[in-house]
Amino acid sequence: MKQFFRGLLAKWKFALLLLAKLGFWGAGVAAVLDASTIPVPMDLFIAEWVWNDRGHFWVYCALAAAGSAVGGLLPFGLGRAGGELFLLKHVNRERYERLRTRFEKQEFLAMMVPSMLPPPTPWKLFVFAAGVFEMRVMPFMLSVFVGRLIRWLILSLLVLKLGPGVVGVVAHHALAMLGIVGGLAVVAFAWWWMRKRRAGLTREN
């Protein structure tokens, strides 16, 4: 696993050097590309930047999160422009209805949670679905920003503690992380729903 990530980092080293010349803004540019069109190994990039400039780790995380929110507007816009048929070609009707229900019940969490998760989460599928189901633009961007910021802050803290090699560990245990974060999301949603229900009962009384 370590050899794989070393090879991947070597493959992207030139791009990383070019983006590094942009300073903090390089993280934003890389995230815009990754979210909109060109897949970029953002976790590797963030780990490298944070390790080399530890005092400003939060700046890289914030600009990368903002870049994801901006770049995500492209697949989001495509979905809103009439992507229902396209989405149905890539997911079956049952999964489509589950996505619709998720966005109807709590659109913010439906977009924030996938934004927190590492690959192989099909993030662009959720972004596209957010457009298809007509999520409002500002909540969409905010949910992506918050989710990505949490993800990369956690990654940065792990890098600062354990070194950049932690990216390989995170990827190796990606499925376990999906389960943990997914479980936390269910708990958070249940807590939110109970609070909303209690507030409604209080108003009625």
C-alpha cells in the first residue's frame, strides 16, 4: 500500500510542484479541478502541503473546501439542467428513489456526509443528484464546504501527528470509515429529527 501511494505521489509530483507555486491558492485550484472535471488525489496533495507548511494547515483545508464547493457547481448545474434521465441510466430506480427521499428529508446532511467521506465514495453522483432534485445553490455550497472542511481538517491533524504516510492508512481503511461516518450521520439525523418533532409538539401545545 505504501509503495502504491509513493508511486501515485511521484506521478503527480510535477502537478503538485506547479500548484505549490500558487501558495495557498494552489489548494483551491486543485479542488476546483477535482470537483468539476479532472480527478485529483486531493488527500495526497493536502497531506504534502500540510506536512511542508504545518503552521498554515487550516488555510489549505479551508481553500480546498471552498474550491470543492465552487467546482461542484458544474456537475450540480448539469444535474439541474435536466439530468434525471442521465441519472437513471447510471443508477437503478430503487437507488434513485432512495436518493430522492434522502434529499427530501434532509438535503444538507444528504450532501454534507458524502463530502466528508474519502474515496471510493461516488461524490459526484451525490452532487449530480443534488442538482436533479433541485437543492438550493447556497445550501449546496455550504454543505460541500462544511463536509470537505471536516474531512481535510481530520486528515491534517492525522498528518501532523503521524506523518504524510497516514494517507495510505486512511485509504486502506476507507470502507471502515464509510461505515463509521455513515453511522454517525444516521445518529445525527435521528437527533435532528427528534428535536424537530419535539419543537413541533411544543408549538402545538
